Amino acid sequence: MTEAANMDAYASNRRINIDEVVLVKQCRQGDSAAMERLILRYQNRIYNVILKICADPDDAAELTQETFVKIIENINKFEGRSGFYTWAFRIAVNLTLNYCRRNVKLGFRSLDAEQVQYNSQAKQLLRQFLSDDSSLEPAVVAQNREMCEIAVEALMKLDDAQRAVVVLRDIEGMGYARIAEVLDIKLGTVRSRLSRARSRLRQILEAIL
């Protein structure tokens, strides 16, 4: 099957937004305006995912920029077997995980006033991993800023691979099949890795609290 046929089949079988498929084709033909539209469409989401994995706004900004440089450099290698969205996220997550492995300086940084959305997602994370039979009251504790920071600190104590799965599933709300595509792992690996990560998060949170 030709690359063009792959693109068309993907658009038909998965009901991909035709506008995106057209933009990708235009990018492959060297249309810089089309590339700019794709970047604008996904840059915030990609930045947010990277930030939740590396926990450093400056590093996240640089990694986001590097992600789109890679996308521009490799757009002609994109064959349409997955969505552009999935392909772009795979590049972003791989770059971030590689960065995390190379840099031991990574660790938790306190949330500041500009990270309100991240703060909210930390509350969600805290509620998710403290089960109903716990003596703690997650809905109450989560209102406290310190508890929100603890939730994010716990997330940062996971290894890189587990943290990526938790971010994509429990914060981004990405489906298991999509996560498997993004991380280029088997569906069963996604499920087992997520289960271990959630169990580890619960242990960390209960030990801290």
C-alpha cells in the first residue's frame, strides 16, 4: 500500500478530521502555513503533557519546541498509519522520557500561581489514588494547596515510564489503545504498567499523609 493510500485509509477507517489529513499532506509538500496551523492546534496540549512528566516549565517549553522541530524534520516520514495527534504525542513523550533519563536534576518543584490548571489536576490525582475505604477524606484534603503539591510530588517519585502512563491516562484522559500507540507498547503493557503505577502512587501518598 502506498503512503497516500495509508493516509486515505486512516481517514476513512478512523474517521479522522479531514482538515487535519489535508494539512498533513500540505506540510509534506512544504507548505509552512499548514505546518503553523498544526502547531497552533496541538502546542498547548503537548506542552501540558510534557510539563506533567518533567515538572519544570522552562524544560517543558524547550522540549515542546524540540518536539515541533522533530515533527517538521520528519513530517515526510509520517505515513498516516496512526493519527497525526498520536504521532506528535509519541515524539513529545519519547523526547521527554529521554530527557528525564539524562538529567538527574529533575525533581518536584512547588507549584506557583501561574500553574492553576496543574494544581487542579493534582487535586484530581489525589482523589483518584486514595480509595474510598481510606480513613482519609480525599475531597476535603484536596482543597488544601499543600496536599495538591504532595500529590504532584508523589507523581514525580514514579519512574519515567510509569509517570508517562499515569499522565496520559489519569490526567489527559487518553484511552488505553491511544496510549499504546503513543508509547509504542502493547495494550497489555499499558494496563499492567498503569496498575503498578497507581498502586505505587497510593503507597507513596498514604506514607506521606
